[in-house]
Amino acid sequence: MTIRIHWGAIVLALAQSAFSPALGQSALTTDPRIVQLLAGISEERLKATVDRLASFRTRNTLSSVTNPAAGIGAARQWILNEMKDASSRLQVSFDRHLVPPAGRITREVELMNVMAVLPGRSPRRVYVSGHYDTVVPRPPSEDSAAARTNDHHAPGANDDGSGTALTMELARMFGQSGLEFDATLVFIVLAGEEQGLVGARVHAQKARADSVRIDAVFNNDITGNSQGGSGAVDGSTVRVFSEGPEDSRSRHLARFIKRHAALYLPGHVVRLIAREDRFGRGGDHTAFNQNGFTGVRITESKENYARQHTVRDTPDGVDPRYLAQNARVNAAGVATIALAPPAPVVLGANGAPLLTRGESGYDTHLRWDASPGAAGYRVFWREAWTPDWQYELSVGDVTEYVLPNISIDDYVFGVAAVGPGGHESVVSAYVRPPRANTPVGTVSR
């Protein structure tokens, strides 16, 4: 397609950049349908769900599957029924895996994730997840029947009843919204997280083996507590963790979540943490990352460690208003990605980025493959030592663009696809792969 160089717009952008580090934010506009979806998220329903999950006494992966009122069997059946009742548009099922004894899985167990799929126009998938299993480690001296059968009390209201309730609430709201999405949405609550991310691992491994396209995983783990163990209260920010390096697809998903949360929830700040997870700890998104999928962890800003993996993790430690806001952060990002075209491909057949210095040798010439359904594209760039985009420019329905007098050595570049309704994809960044190490032989004398 013809390169369209809007010289006036480029000059204006560079002239304004000193005054507006977020140039182009005004290009984003809210979608009334997404606004309505966010407004329907219910604090009362989230609280009732957390209360009900905690009422099963334990949801330990190895707990009872026959007790109709307690244990993981009763909990997962209740979750399945709730998701089925939420919307006839949802395809709800158990995602079953027979897992042999290994590590913290001390006996063979049929592990069941609970999954609700909302089909879209394309097979590409966007996931919202939490884990519904719980754990309270028992003292080595304890030898009661309940301890031996893993049926001792482990309410797990916040870890991770909060993420489970959030996922179920979004399944309900998206299923009932009547919106038709390009992406297929998957709302999944995972088991075995407390035994080493087992439910996420087996699901992600199968998805990779089956060549399932998963564009994004929004993993929610410990998302409902606004008062930390130190007494500090923070009900207006939430953390998003993402694996490196700085221009990994997961980092760009995190940036996308922050950008669109600021649009739809300007009073609720997303704090981007440049780590895969909290220091020395882990979550289910990592299992997806390790299998080649883009994913982030969303978690509260002020944790109370005394209420994690203990009998004190009870519903009174969950703030429904804060949990609802974090659910809306998810919903804004998920709805936008699912309504937008897929992100552009910016790599050539040889795997190298489609980025050159242009005919002059001193410009930036970007190229990309057309995204199905795109009505236009938005180019982003930032100084190479800066973590977030500083400049952006809508360039129209083209598949290449030249930024004059901007050095590809000094800036990082990316491009997003924009749909007819203005919905924007995650940015695809032009990243130079690491230079291969070429050993040099020597001659012995």
C-alpha cells in the first residue's frame, strides 16, 4: 500500500512532545457498551460469591469430591452450575486432567478446571482466570483425620476466592451483554495452583500442543483486600505484574491494561510492576508464559500475608468495592482487546523486525502485515531508556509508514491495529533479537 507521510502531523507531534508526554491519548474514546458493561459489575454479587466459596470449608485440590457441602468436589460443581445459569451464550464445562503423584500432589487426582467459553468471530482467545483451590499447610505434628484427607479448614476468601469471584462475575456480565466479539473469550477458574500451578500447567500444555491461539491471559490472584498487613490502606490502585524483557508481549499487555483502565476508570490507577510476579512467589500466568503465551498477574496493592494460606483468610478480609473496581479494570481491557482486530505482525518471514532507516538512511521506516478487520493503525514510539510510550500517531489504513529524522537507534517503536469502532489492539513492538554468539576457533601451536 502507498506510504502516507503526514509531514504536518509529524512536525506537530514533535513540537508538542515536550509538553505532552502522553500525546495522542485524546485519540481514544470510550465505548458506551463497555461503559454499560462495567456499570453492571455488582459488588453485592461479588461479596455473595466470596461468601459462598468460603462456606465450602476447604477447596484443597486433594480434599473430598463426594461431600455435598464441603471440599473441592462440592465447590467446583457449584461454580459450574453458577456459570451455566449465568448465560445461555456461555459454553460451560469441566476441563479435566488426570494428574499422577508428583511434588505436592501426593496421590493420583482428577484435576478439574471450570471453564466458560464465549465464542467470538475468530478462534483467537482472550482468557480471564483465577484459581479456586485453597491451602492451609498443617503442622507436621497434626495427625487428625481431617488433616490426612486435606479436609482441614482452608477458606481462601481472598486467595483466591476473590479472583474466582471476579472471573465468574465477568463471565456473567460478558455472557449477558449481547456484545459480539471478534475474539473468543475464556473465563476459567483453575485448580492445583497451590500445588505448583498444576491446573494452569496442564491446560497451557494442551493448548500449546493443540496450537490454540491465546492472545492474552488476565490472571487474577489475591485481588480483593484493600488493607495491608502493615495497616496501610489502598483501595485506589492495583498492581499488574508481567514477565520481561521490557518489550515482551506480556509487558505490552500490561501497558495496554494500564492505558485502557485510565480511559474507563480514571480514578483507579494501574501500577505496572516490571517483574513476572511478587519476589520469590508465583501464579498461574507463569504456566501460560512458560508455554509461550502472553499473560500477566493482577493483584492487590497492599497484601496482608497473615491472611494468606491461613484460617484467617475469611470474607471479612475482602473489600467488595475494591474487588469490583479491579473487576472493571479487567473488563475494560478484555472487552477492548476482544472487540479490536488482532495485533499487527511486525516480523518478516525470516523473523526479523520490519524496521529500516528508510531511503535517506536517517528516517524510521516501519512496515507491518495487515490485521484482519482493521480500519487503521496507530504508531507508537518512545526513547529507548523509557519504559512507556511517549508519542503516538494515527496513520490511517496503511501497512507502512515513515517517521522522518527519527533514528531507529534512539527510540523503540510499535504499532497497534484499530477497528472500525475505534477499539485498539495491543501494541506489536519492533524488537531486535539478541545477536547470536559466534564462537571463533583458535589454532594450537
